[in-house]
Amino acid sequence: MRAESEIRAMVDQETDAWDRQDAEALVSLFHPDMVWPWPPDAHAHDPATWVFPQGRYDRERWRRGWEELFRTHELVHNHRRTVRIEISAQGDGAFAVVDVDTLWRNRASGEAFHWKGRACKGYTKVGDRWLLVFHTGLLDHENP
């Protein structure tokens, strides 16, 4: 149960970083080999159609990108619910299934930018610390 509570804490740390719009706190959660594929829309359940908008993890590039998001968008709400946590039998890998409903509003245009769907967040144990190593983009699991 210790590993499960550590993964839950990782999910909560990420949520808190988004709430505080803290790009440095976000990038501190990631393994250097982090990858984050995204579906072109929330209904694209076939991974053959997914894209890699951020590429492999690059701490400075990703931090700058989120700082730009925070500069140009207001966070309206950030609701997240952990649905499931699974730990490998070896205790060195895990994933968390998280429902995300995050709404941003463009400060200049007022246009909504909505992140809504279910993500799978993969974690790897490095020494005594868990790091996020992969994350799927958000999929609509209720209306595929």
C-alpha cells in the first residue's frame, strides 16, 4: 500500500502544480525519458492516429511552454479524480488512471481551452523516488 499512496501523492502534486501554475514544480515530476503522446481529439482511441506535440521530455522547452500557457491563459477550474492506481508485482512500475476536467480561458480573446477526458499516467521507480515516465493524452471514455 505504500507504493499506491506514493503514486496518489504524485498525482496530487501534479494537480497542485497546475492549480498554482508552477511550471518548475511540473517539470520536477518527470523522468528524463518522459513521453506524452496525444490523440488528435478525445474520441481518437486508435493510437495509430496519435501525435507527439511535445516530443521527448526537454525540461527547459516544456517549462517554457507551460510558462507561456500560464501567461496567456487564466485557469478557470482544474478538477481531477484518480480512478485507479496499479502497481507492478515488482514494485518498480505503476500507472494511475485520472479523469481530468481543466478549463483555461485565453486572456486576450476569452476563448475557452478545455482539457477533458481520461489519462493514463505511467510511473517508474528510480532509486527511492517515483517519476512520471509516460502520460497519454485525454480520451473521452464515456462516449468513445
